[in-house]
Amino acid sequence: MGDRPTSIEVPDVVGMTGREAHALCRDLGLFLGYYNMDQQLPRSMVIAHQEPPPGTMAAPAEAVRIWTRLDPLPDDRRPR
């Protein structure tokens, strides 16, 4: 068995569908978390925002939270 990475670079999933982002994150060893955990991820929706941002280093199995175009953005991303 090879050594497991201690950190993984978060990919840019904005513009992908939920299905594409889920597959990419799973392959990298990350978890894809939909902002509204009470609802199932709409896999065909296009992702408009993610946290943490692309290029951030994350621990294995850390969540990359996503918002689709139909979801409200986090408070700090809303236009003022």
C-alpha cells in the first residue's frame, strides 16, 4: 500500500454539474457537501460557488461545500 496524502488540493468545481463534481471529489479523496443537507444534491444543476476555494489544501475526506445557481449564496458572497 502507498502512503496516503496528508493534504489534497481542492479542485475548481464551479461550472460543473453536481454529478461531475461528486465524481472528481470522490476520486481525489474529498467529500462533496451540498449547502442544504436537508435536500439531496441536484446532480444536474450547475455549481455556482464552492467553499473552500480552488487551490486550497484540504485534509483527506474534508468537505467541499457547493451551491448551485438556484441556491442562495452564503451571506459573504451576496451583492450589497
